[in-house]
Amino acid sequence: MSVLTAPPASTTSSTSAPLTAGKLPKWAPWALLAGSFVVSAAIFAVAAMGSSLADFNIVGTVIVGILLYMVLITVVSSIAESRRKAVDRLMTALVATAFLIALLPLISLLWTVVANGIERFDAEFFSSSMRNIIGDGGGIVHAIWGTLLITLTATIISVPIGLMTSIYLVEYGRGRIAKAITFFVDVMTGIPSIVAGLFIYAVFALIFRPGISMGFMGALALAVLMTPVVVRGSEELLRIVPNELREASYALGVPKWLTILKVVLPTSIAGITTSVMLAISRVIGETAPLLLTAGFTQSLNTNIFNGQMMTLPVFAYNQYMNQGTNPDASVARAWAAALTLILIVMVLNLLARLIAKLFAPKVTGR
């Protein structure tokens, strides 16, 4: 006689049911966010009733809307889902809000520079200098050449020194010498830029004559600021290269210097390139050390070893501080120079990413 028994209940469904039961649809958080902003806008519209549209408090509307959304999403999620899910949604909203707060100054800066600098983006601005210009017109070709030449020279000086220093600290340095180098690099990282300019100016004033200014002096001042950034960035990237790669190279009989050249550096080339670009971005906008060392001129000078040179940061500062007979034209040139500098940094970063991608070691799957 056969006995019919019911199949055992599925343990998977019983244990997973509380986790999946009660879940907000995907559109619900967005609907709550939109509703929060609508309510916040209505509150501030009522408060500003009788005033002009320009008096409407946009910042207050956004802040109150975000706070109201956090309260609503937490309450609704705790009722419809669970307390754990409500806390998760609240933390997600806090992280997203922090990201937006960090992003707002950058967006505001870019918008302001583009809106004010696009006025002078014309052929004359990029093909002429400020020689014999006291009112409208003029350009920044002399400042662009000065910025590129001085920054390139500083990069040529600082990158080999910084990279070889980081290689020594990671691969060879031990004991007091390495600790002393690390200490001085950390100190140099935090020195004000004006100190680097004063140092270079004092050295050249002692060797040549007081009051001397040339582009090479500005390049040396920027190299003093770039070198510790390159050292610290490259050092950290060289340390994360797996030791197994070095040991495999040594096991094949490859000497240490060739292992560094053929294994360690290619492995970390992408990060080192990024470190160099961070160092360039750190110094390309410096004004104070270049005022002391490179000086400023209204004419084009491409010889960094003779005569003063103009750079984009100094050009923007000079146009704003010495507005001449037409203040509006001078301020427009200053904003356009700032926008040009941002575009140059953007192009350099794109080139660095392309170089890092081309020279990075190729990983092929089996």
C-alpha cells in the first residue's frame, strides 16, 4: 500500500520571500524626487510672491527639495519595504548629494569661464600679441608660446629627476639616505609657489645681476614645484608593481637595471603618465613665481634664455589689474586667456591618456 506524502516545502522560496516582498517600483524614487522639488519650489514661490523672478531663491529650493526627498524616501521605503532598505536608500541619497555638492563648484566655474571667455575667441585673438595695443583688439599668441615653452622646459627638467628619484627610493634606497630624501620631498611638496620663485630669482641675481628675468628662470621655478609631485606619484605606482614580475625577470637572468627598464616601468607607465600630468596641471596655472622669474612682456618672445616671456596666468592677471583705456576689453581678454588655459590642460590630459594607452603592456587572453 503506497502512502502519498506531500513534497517538502522549498526552503529557498521561504527564506527569500521576506527579502523580495514589498519593493518600490523603479519610478517611485524619481517621482518622489520630482515631487520634492515641486513642493520646495512652491514654498519659495509663495515666499517670493510680489517680487521679481530674479529674486527667486534657486539654491534654497534645491537644498529644501533634497532634504524633503531624503525624508520622504526614508519614510516610504520603511513602510513599503523594510527598515534596512530605507537606510540603504537614505545613504544612497546622501552619497549622491555629496557628489553633486562637490560637482557644483566645478560646473559653475566652467560655465562662468566659458560664458565670459567665448566673446574673444576669434582669429585675431589667437594670431596677434598685445604689442602696441592699449584698447580693443590684441591677442594672446605670445602668452600661449610662453606657457608652452616654459612648461615644456620644466617638464623636461623635472620628470627625469623625479622618476629616477622614485626608482631609487623603491628599488635601491635603504637606510638614512632614503629617509632623508623622502623627508625633503615631503617638505618640498608643501612649499608655497612664491618661495620657489624667490629661490630661483635669488640664485640668478647672485650669479648674474639683480632684476634679471627670463623664461628659463620661470621653467626652473616650475620644475622645483613639479619634481616632488612626480616623485611621490611615481613612487607609489612603482611600489604596487607585483614583486612576482621582478622575481620572474631575475630568475631568467635579467639584471636589475634591465628589469626596471623592461618590466617595472612598462607595467606602471599609465599611472606614471597620469602622475606627470597632475604635476603639469599643478604648475601650468602658477602666477606668482612667473611674475618674479619670467616677468611679462607685450611682444612675442620664443627664446627662453633671453628676455622676459609672457604666460597665460600672468597675462590674465595683468589684463585684470591693468585695464587701460577700455576695461571691458581687458576683462574679456582675461576671461578668454583663462578659457584657453583650461582647454590646453584638457588637451594635455587627453594626450597623456592616449600615450598611456599606447605604451601600456598588452594583456592577451588565452
